[in-house]
Amino acid sequence: MPISLIFGPVWRTLNPFCTVHLLGCRRANPDHGVAQLPAQVGRWPAAIGLFAFVWLELVAPERVTIPILLLWLTLYTVIMLFGCVWTALAGGR
């Protein structure tokens, strides 16, 4: 927090998922994806992700054990990297 107050939004620069995304989009516009989601989808993917995180934090049994946290981190990383690659492929079309 103090670093962000002094230097601005540092996480935007240091975020490893954004770095992978930008490296994949060197020849393409990173704002366009491979496919457009239907308008009915809206913000549901974000709501589901938030619900899953809150469930892990408050409800999940054995939520503070290392295997559960590693599983959660692995799933999150795989989903984010899949999204980065999916978006980066837009340059190939």
C-alpha cells in the first residue's frame, strides 16, 4: 500500500498475468479476445469467481490447510493463464 501511494498503481506493472498477456499480444491488440461472450453472460463469471473466493475464505472445511490453498492457487493460476492465452490468440485471427 505505501508503495502504491508513492509510485501509483505498481501492481498493474508487476502483475505476472498481465505480463504473460502482453508478451502473447506483441503483434496483436490486447483489448480484443478470440470470441465475444454473449450479452446474457454479463458479469456472471466475475460474480462466480468472487463467490468461490468468499466460500473458500468463510465456509470451506479445512480452508487453511496447505493442500487446499495450493489447490486454490493452482486452479486460479490455470484459469488466469488460460484467459491470457485465449486473449493473446486474438492476434492469430
